[in-house]
Amino acid sequence: MGIALAAQQLEAELGKASVGKTAITLHGKDGDVRIPVDQENNFYIDWRIKYDDRLLTIEPIESLLQKHNDRTDGKTPENRLAGKLVVIGSTATGNDLTDRGATPLENDTFLVSAYWNIANSVLTQRFITPSPLPVSIALICGMALLAALLTWKLRSVAGSISVVLLMACYVVVSIWLFVQFQIWIPIILPVVGAMLTTHICLVGWRSLSEQKEKRHIKAVFKRMVSPNVVNELLLAEKLKLGGARRKITIFFADVRGFTQLTDSNYAKAQEFVRESQLGPVEAEAFFDQQARDTLSTVNLYLSTIADIIKMHNGTLDKYIGDCVMAFWGAPTANEQHALFGVRAAIEAQRGVFSLNERRALENVQREQENFERIKTNKTPLDLLPLLALGTGINSGEAIVGLMGSEAHIVSYTVFGREVNLASRLEGVSGRSRIIIGENTFVDLKRDDPKLAATCIELEAVKVKGISEAVKIYEVPWKIVDKIDKPS
């Protein structure tokens, strides 16, 4: 009907129209008019003119009938429709008389609007040109790729904002192309199917991946560092755990007397088994109990040291027998790593000293109790051993990172010359002493001159693995003023 209306206006005979593969050509009085079509001889309707458009003239049907009657009676009524194409549609209701319905742009309008819009497209040569399939596919893939790049490269909030802005720009450009040039590019698939879906999927995947990474970090560090350091790790934007050089302070603390305690307890156990004439099963059970008691003792001292290290935001590396290894300055940066390490060493010595005081008091009670137990022929209680602590600290550059594999043990540790030197300084520290290297002393003078002034320079020592003698200093922890806990 729309093409017939246009042909009427063009004074073209539809029967003489030329039908080609890509167009239908109407041969009008003033020349040919081309109608572009697809492979099925269809074209898209440009629903540009609505029923209330100023280009349209609307007359109720009763007005036309009245004018017809007037002309029959010899009158000359006003003719507003002269020279116009006229379409007639029904707005009556009931008995399927209505000619109203929905179009792609309106929920309820005159369905005859399709005819005048088709006629308008033919007469004005304004046809909708859909984008070719390869172009549509390229747009969908391209927008999906852009959304993926923005989501992956930017943080969650910035990525989401960027994707929303990109979607808005695409929609605006699509509307502008349609309004200005009648070029129709797809909107739903690129915006919803490509950009939005890709963004949501990547955000979900990143969220799951980040949660997995956070769980991994917690699993590795929750027993090594204080909770606030773990939280700082989880909030870090860029966290390198795979290996890097860092300036750190390394701490070694060895529980002195543990080897002698082990030998002494084993000898006492052998003597008790021999004197009591215990059988193999009873003897094995007694030796196991002695081993548990010995291990419980050393664990008490080690846990005291470890708690103090975490309290001072240090990273607890490992237990090497009866020795504790820790460091400051990684995985989170700490410009005062030397000061934190020395303060922790002082508090560790004081902690062990307090522990020994409590155990000494308990030993007094045990001695009094043993006096009564001997009277009643009961086995006397063993006295609690009092152990000491030797500490070595050194600062400098070292390699830090995760060692091991996912399939086996993974450990976040440090290694290098300065680490070895810290271990050697622990070896020369003796009992209840803190020995620090020259680098640590220099950093300590910068960060806490008062504390550095209490340090005593000792004679340089030769240590294994280092050709030249190294300067060392002792931190007299018993005379240092009370050290505030780091914030």
C-alpha cells in the first residue's frame, strides 16, 4: 500500500517496475526512483512520521462524508486534502473494527502509519541502511574487546565507570548515525551482549580470582605476621611475592641451653628406665613423654619470641630447630625496619627474662613440694629449666620472595649475604645478648639516636663466609628505657 501511494504520487505504473537483486525501480513521470531492498526484496520502514506530525492533515471520516453531501447539494466545501495522498484507517472499538496497534517506536498508534512512512521514504529517498553482517560482527567483537581491556586494566570501580561511559557513547553515536544518515548499526548485541556481559563476567572472574589470591596470601602469612600486616597486604594494589630485592632487617634468635636440656633429659630418662626396670613398651612411652615435655618447653620460649615479633609488625620466617628467624621491610615496606627489629629483640630478651622469673618462682614452689613428696616416697617433680636467648641482627639488601611450589611447601623467605651475616652474628652473641651489624647500627642512629647511643661497639669479628672482619655492636637491653610498642 505504501509503495502504491508513492507510485500514485510519482505517476508510475507498478506493473512496469523493474525488480532487481538489490533494488526495485519505479519509472515515474519525472524519472526513475530506486527502492533499495535485501535478498528477499524487503526494506526497513523508517517510522519517522507519527500520526500527530505537522506534515499530516487529519480529517474525521464524518467530515469527509459531510463534504461529499455538500458537493452533491451543489455546495463548494473547503478541501484541505487537495493534492495529498490519503489513507483511511479505523479507530472504532469492538468487533475487530480498530486499526490501532503497536509499532517499533510506539505502543499504540494508527497502523496505517506504516503506509505513509513507506510512501515518505520512497518519495524523499530516505531509506534505512543496516550495517552489513561483517561490520555488525566486528562491532560486537570490538566492543567486547574494549570492555575486556577496560575491565582488566583498571580497578573495579574505574573499570565499571569506563565501561558504562563507553556503552553510553556507543548508544549516542548509534542514534546520531540513524537520525542523521539513516544508518542502522546494532545496539543490543554490542552493548548488552558484548560490553555488559563481558564486563560482568570479567568482574565476577576477577572477584573470584582476587578472593582466591587473598585466601592464598592469608594462608601463607597468617602465621608469619600480625593481622594488621595481613590486612595491609590484602589492600595493596601491587604486591610482588615472586622475588625482589628489598632493604630489610634480619633477626635470628637462638634459645640457649636447649641442646644441653635435651641431652640432660634423655640421660635422666635412661637412668629412670634402668632403675625402674621398665619394659620396652613402658620405656618407649616414658621416652615419648619426656620428648613432649622437652618440646613443650622450647615451644614456650619460641612462641614468646614469635608473639613479640608479630607485635612489632615483623615477618616470622621460620623455626630452625630452637632458633627463630624473622625480618622487617617485606612483604610490606617499612623505612624503620632496623629500629623495629632492634626494639623487638629488646622486648624478646625482656620477655624471656620475665618468663624465666615466673619459672624460677614456680621452681621454688616445686622444691617445697618435693620436700613433702620425698617424705611420702613420691617421685619428686622436675624443676623447670631456665633457658637464655642469643640474638643476631643485620640490615641490608636481600632477595625476598615465595620459595617452593604450589604442589609442595611454599615459604615466604629471604636469602643473601646480609641474611648469612645476621645468622653468624647470632652465633657470636652468646647468652642473653643482642649483637647487631654496622648497617643496623647506622640505621638505628638515624631513626632513634637515643637508643643507638646506648649501644656498645665491640671488637670486630671474623665470621664464616665473609673474608673481612665485621664491625659489631651490643644492645644492652637491661639498661635501655622502656621501649614503646610500634603503632
